[in-house]
Amino acid sequence: MPNSSVEYLLSERSETTLSWAMRLKIAQDAARGLAYLHEGMDFQIIFRDFKSSNILLDDQWRAKLSDFGLARLGPSEGLTHVSTAVVGTMGYAAPEYIQTGRLTSKIDVWSYGVFLYELITGRLPLDKNRPKSEQKLLEWVKPYLSKAKKFELIVDPRLKRQYQLKSAQKLAAVANRCVVRNPKSRPKMSEVLEMVNQIVEASTGAGNPEPPLKTKPFVDTSRGTERKHNRRIIDSRSGDKF
């Protein structure tokens, strides 16, 4: 794709940074893609490896889902889940899937929630280079969500305060609904899409939808130089990658 992946553009390796408006549009496009896979066809597809490196941007800066190598058909009519070997990427995989291997569309919803926090913070879902209390993104953000002044501390510094605080908080609220522990309590992706649509519609004047070139190199300590900790591991029970 002409404009690389979201993963790359959020990293310090990139000479450009995504504006807040662009991040909202990416969140919207990605939600629309997952909603189509889950509910837009006669059969359901579960992505199973949704993450920022699998979201590519075309020449119009539209986000496209890519790499369906781990995708699976959803459960047949009358069944609640598909039993399968545990595969995916550390930091994005839903806890119930890791524990049981039971595959439902709600694991993609969890991964999408993690991705929203990645867009907000610019941080990796899992970063072993950080202090222990900051290594897991979902745990790190929790204490900062209740008050606006605290919340500002988790927003990606590359945005240089050029974002709308209310829309960032609303996007975090959507993320929180996606990453509840009980998968049955998570919304469907069509419901998530509607919530994100409302945020985008209310965020007029959020900035240039295309990421501008940086005027000088930016050194950011919130992401590692490589995504080596956002890796797949071997599931000893099956020999499959996770």
C-alpha cells in the first residue's frame, strides 16, 4: 500500500505522524471492515489477528484490513464458538481465547479495543523495554482515565496537543467497552462502528486528515525501535504460532 501501515506511522521510524483526524478516520475504517467480516455476509469471518501492522493505508489514506492468513470462518448455525489452536499476536489476543482456544467474533472486538488505545497513546500494546508498570498498555492507561488532566498524560506526544480532548475520551470509552473481560458483554462490531461514527461526526475541525511531514526528527520513548515484543510465540500444546 502507498502509505504503509498504521503500525509504521505510529512508530518513531516514520518521518510522518498521524493527525488526530486521521486516527479517527482509521478507527472508523477499521471498524467498518471488521463489521463487514462479522455481519455483512451470509457467513462470518473472524480475523483472529487484528493489529496495527495489518491495517494498511491506500493513496487516499483510507485504512484497509490486510493479511487474512489466520482468519477463520465463524461458528456454524446453532454453535456458539469454534474450537481452534490459539494463534495471534501478544498484546492483542483476548484473554478468554488464550485460556480456552474458543473462537468467537468477540475476540476481534477485544483486539479492536486494544488498537484504539494504540491510536490514542502511540504506545505498543506490549513493550518489555518499559518499566514493569508500563509494559502492558491496558493496565498502564487505567489510572489516567477518570479526569481530563490525567487523561492528557496518556495521549500520544507526537500530536503536540493538536487533538480534541473530548473525542479522545469518547474513543477511550469505546475501547473500554471492547475490552471488558466477559466477551458476552462486549458490543458487536456494528455497534462499535456506530459509536465511532458518532465520534467522527462530532469531531469537525479535528485537523488535517493526512499526516504531515515532520520538520525535524522526533525521538519518542513511548515505542521501542522495533516491534520485537509484539511477537508471536509457540503454543506448546499444538506447535502453532501465537
